[in-house]
Amino acid sequence: MALYWLDFLDPDETKQYEVDWTEEMSASGDTVDNGTPPTFVDTVGDATTAGLTITGISVNAAGTKVAVTFANSDPGTNRAAFLASSPILIDHAITTTTNAEVLVRRLMLVVDEAGGSLTTTSASATADSLATLAEADTYCAGRGYTDWVGTEAERVFKIRRGMDAFIGRYQMRLKGAKSTAGQALPLPRVGLSDEDGNQVDGIPERAKYSQIELARIVNTQGSYSQPQALKRAKAGTVEVEFAGAFVTRTAAQTADEMMAPYLAASNRIVKAP
């Protein structure tokens, strides 16, 4: 019987998978025999070529599931071969304890770079981000954001989702038009101007920062406190009074404020008489 094992394994990681034989064992009233160790055999040698190694195989106490741990023996050297060999076909076999039956499953291990890399080429048809990962890391570190955490792959996913949020939030409200008809992202644009009326060529830094702020709140709500309008200031003994209590500013509001100069006053469609 076939089991398509479609999970992602980063070439630099060690990954554990579990194969569930509960249904078969319950039907036959049997268990997986740990005395005859389960096997995982690469069908065409791709695993060996790619440097894939098995670092552990175990059967659970109930004798119904088999766990296997895979690792890349030398990620730096084997990375290209590891990716090129995907998917890797593996025959997994167990022997049952009571009936001594041999059961086999064909496993398909799909290996991919978790997260991959961002495409930030300006006006490209395949671009998926305005900001690079390095720009996002630098921006967040410079502002002391403690919520910008996770592996490189996780941060890449956040940036992509931040780009999705950016498109949904601003694309229909931006001034001007896309520079190239086939470009994937709403920026760069022709006819884009800043708060002073100056023509903006390329991608404004504040647009990148806005995307990063939205990326921060994909899974968490980043916020900070900011005072309301200043009501009174006294020079002599330096007394300051604000018009109200501190208010919470969300990362989304920060993004909106940075994008404000590039947005049209209204996105309403006016029909000519």
C-alpha cells in the first residue's frame, strides 16, 4: 500500500516522521514487532547520493506506530544533490509480532528549502516582496522589536504574508499606476509622489517599512504607546501636560501612517455624467 509522505524537510535540518500502522494492527489484532526492526529502504539510491541518513528508528509502546529520524550527513556539501533528488522514494517495511506478516508502504519524501528565498527584483513578474530579509532584520533590530523572531524560513514566510497584507491594504489606493503592466507587486509606480509633491521613482523605503510592520502582526499584534496631542508646556520648571492618556498604537497604524503620502485621497470611482 502507498503512503504519500508530502512533508517539507529543510536540507539543514534533522526531521522526525511517524508512520501510523494503527488501522492495520487493530484490524488484525497484532502489533509491530520491535524485535525485527522496521526498515526504510531507498528504492533507487537517491537518498545515498543526496547524503540522506537515518539516525533513529523506534516503535511506540502500543506497537502501532513507527518513528524515523532523517538527517543530511553534510548539508553544506549535499544541499544541491539533496534538493535535486526530491522526491525520494522509500519502501518502509514492518513485521508483525503474532502473525509474522511483512507489510510494506511506499513513502515519498519531498525535500525542499523551507521558506526558500524572496524575490525582490523591481517590477518583476515573479517578485514576492518589496523588502529583503536582511532589510527586515535590520529594521526590526534598529527599533528593538522583540517580536521579530523565528528561523530564517519562518521570517521569510512572515515577510511574504506581510506583502499579501500590504497588497490588500494599499493596492487600490496608491497614486499612479504600475511601472510595468506585468509586474507582480503594486510598486514601483509611475505618477507616484510624496507628501511634498516630489516624484518618487523606484520603491520608497517607507513602503518597505510598512510591509515589515504588517509582517510583524501576521501572527502577533505588535503595538506601542504614544501620547495624544500636547495640551500645555511650561518652560520654567519644565512641566508637560498631554490632552489625554497614552493611547495604544498598533503596527498596522504605523504602517498606514508611513504609507499615507503615497495614497490617493479617495479610492471612490466617479462615474462621468
